[in-house]
Amino acid sequence: MVGLTIATEVNTGALVITAFGCLGGLARLRRGVCAAIAQRPSAVVVDLSRLTAACALPALALGLGRRRHGVRVLARLPSSLRGLHRMPGVTCDPLPTALAMLPGLGQAEARVGARFEPEVGAPGVARALVSEAVAAWDVDHLDIPAQLIASELVSNAVEHAGTAVDFRLVRTWYGLCIAVRDGDPHPPASGSGSEDHLSTRGRGLAIVARTAFRWGCLIGTADKIVWAMLRDTLARPVEVRRCSFALAHRA
């Protein structure tokens, strides 16, 4: 029976599904792909490279390689099937190369990133990174809300996940995207309900929901990304698509 793991990719906002074992049936893989697409990532990469050619080929019948519900699905095949790499949405390249070719945050105008240990000083470092970046990008009017969101997302990860935290701040055509990845696959509290569901300061994600234009979460098998968007109202108006990290795609 096939086994599946799902990992989040903080640089592109993609979800990577890795299949291993033997594909006796496609039902589990189909459910995994549909569940990943439902999270509205920028893309879903289905990594079949650990399967034999005989097991990987039937998976292409699932329509991998096509855009589904606005989300691009990319199939990564074993090297033994390199002859199929010219098919749309199919690659045999190493995973980092395949991810680098994806749209989404890969088309960002600029970005900064850092990895924090789960320490109380991490939110302050994140705020400093944000302040320096928005000044360099000439979007100082987004400084305060961006610092606020970054501080809350990093604080939430440090306090509740207790794992290393990957932080990204991305300048795109619509404004800013702030993303935080941690090693806890449990969804964060939505910010509604009792104070017990918020951070220890009594604000938590509620302030993110009030400050951001849109925010959401991508869940993997052993990690998650919580992201938030800030619209730059001083920039040229653009049509924004309803898709989490896919909002980083150019219209």
C-alpha cells in the first residue's frame, strides 16, 4: 500500500506530497492530492520519485500536471521515466529544482528570511527584520501592521509549537506576505472564542485577522505554515485571486 507524507514549502507556499511503498490502488493518493488542493497552496508537488516506474505511471491517470481549482499540480517522476519529462506538469528534476521553477512566491520582487530557535527574543528579531526590510523597499507605511503581524505569528509559533521557526517576509505585487513555518502540524486557533485559545498576551491570531487583508494556514504531516497578507493600498490596484499563497501569482 502506498504511504504519503505532506510537507510545507515556505519559500514557494507549495505543499509537497511524497509517495512511497507500492501503489496497489490510487484512492489514497487521490484523497491526499484533493486534501492538499483544498488548502489553496500556490502549488502541489506530487513526488513519485521513490516509487518504481510501474507504480508511478498509474498515478498520472489522476490528472497530475494540470491546474485544478486554480492550483497547479506538478508530478515528479522517477529518473527511470525521464523520457516523460516533456509532458506538461511533469518533471524528473531534483525537488529543489522543481520547486524553484514554480510560480507563486518564487516571483516575489524581494524577500527576507530567518530561522529562529523557540526563544522569547525571536519576535523582537522578526520585528527588526520587518522594519529594516520595509524601509529598504520604500513601503514604510506598512511598517507598523507588518511588525504587528510578524510578532504575533512568531510568538504564536514559539509559545505553542516550541520548535524552530522559519520566517519569511515577501514583497510582491499586492503588498506584503508574512509566513511562519513551525514543526507542529496542529492548526492554530482562529482567534475566535475564549481568551484561552489566544496567545498568553490575550491577542494571538485575533489581531492578525483584524490587521491582515487575508490570512490562512497550510498543514503538513509534521509541520505547518501560517501566513498573512497586507495589501499596499498606495500601489496600483490589482485583481486579487481567492487563493492563499497563490495570491503571489501574477494576475
